Amino acid sequence: MKIPKAIQNLIESFERLPGIGNKTAQRLTFYLLHVPQGELDNFASSIQKLKKETIFCSTCFTIAETDPCDLCSDSRRDRSLVCVVEEPLDVLALEKNGRYKGVYHVLHGRIDPLNNIGPDEIYIKQLLNRASGKEVKEIILATNPTMEGEATAMYIAKQIKNQNAKIKITRIGRGLPTGADIEYADELTLQRAMEGRRDY
């Protein structure tokens, strides 16, 4: 049986998404055939607006609607405390907790030589620029506890210490198992990881 072109195109589009294989792509596509046209139009509109109506915050590089983002423009946040994370999803996970009152810096990745991602491909230079000012007193390295996350944290710590030895550098620790991603951790685990950070 020949699959209609519109269906085949959507299956192939879904397959390009991370974690979506051929079977899942087919299931999603055929599910959408049963959705009312109005809902489908809203879904398509949301996808079209995804990049058009979002920007990177020029301070912390999270994804936002305004520049600076809500967190960076909040006068109640402690700007002397900067939590460094790999992805914007990590900011959402840490914010759910409601305990952390500092600001963030999103790297948009991690150093990963096997995939040709070096320090220049992520937002490390911008972090070093922030750390060179007088406002920042502590950097919390909250990269994922994977081999690449640890390597990224070590690289950042070394660069900051070479630039400004007075800045306190800590690493989240307790509560996050090795190999786990921050975005999947529950609120209590993240709270303990933040409380159990150590000097780096």
C-alpha cells in the first residue's frame, strides 16, 4: 500500500525529533488524523510561533519572550550567585523548587569532543565575561553529572580561577546520581543537590 505523501512527510518530520523512532512517528501521525481540524490548526500555529515569538536572554541565555528575561529582570534575585546549567529545561527544573534565589547562565550544551563540541560552541565565553565583573561572588556549577558535564564543569572552574581567584566556585553534588539529567530529577532531589553543593 502506498502511503499518502502528506502522511509520509509528517512521519519523516517526527522521526527527526530526538527519541522518536519510526513506529512512534507513525502512531503520532495517524493519531493526528483523528484530531479535529481546529485543534490541528492550533497545534501547527504553536509550532510556527515557537521560534518566531521566543528569544535568548542576552544576560543568561535562557529562552524567553523578553530581553532581559523575567528572572534576570527580577530585582529580588541575588545577582551575586550564578547557577550554570546546560539547557533551558534545567532552569525550569530548578525553578520548580522555589528555593534558589540567584540567577542563571545557560550554556546550551556541554563540552563533548566526540561530537565536535568545544568551549567555543557553547556559551562559556559569555559566562567568563559575567564572572569578570564585581557583582558575581559565587558560581554554582550545575552541569549534569555525566562525563561530559563533569569535563565542562572542570573546564569552567579552571578558566574562572585563572581569571578571578576571588570567586567562590561550587558544584552541586548530593542527591543527583551519576549519569542522571537535571531535567528529570524531582524537586526534593534538586533541593538537596543545591543545598549539598561543595567548593570546586
